[in-house]
Amino acid sequence: MSESTGQLRWQCRRGMRELDDLLLRYLENEYAQASADDKSAFRSVLQLPDPELVGYLLNRQQPASEPIARVVRILLGENPA
């Protein structure tokens, strides 16, 4: 695991098990083969405040940024297109 991936793994730990699981699953299963745009969007997702991120993941809010919306759809197991 690269230092960069280790830092991302640490940022995936949010203190809410379900949230941690979603973020870590993406990091472990999708991140390595993701496009540069999706990697950048995922790093942006990790910078979001927990309440905002939870709102997106519970479909209570929609991200204004299409790249972030795409990563949220991937996190939720939806069609990212």
C-alpha cells in the first residue's frame, strides 16, 4: 500500500461504521482502476463534512458537483453514468 493510499484509508475512517464501510470498500475495490477524475472526486468526497456526506449517501441531498455525484452513485452501488 502506498503512503498516499494509507492516507486515504485513514481519511475513510469517519467514526460511523456504515460510512467507513462504504468509503473503504470503494478505496479497496474501485480506487486503483478509477479514472483520474473519479480519484480526484473521491478525494473531494473525503473532504466533505460528515453531515453533508451522509445527506448524499441517504439521498437527502444531491451533490452540485457532477464528479462528486458520480462517485456517490458508485459508493451506493448505482450506475455511475
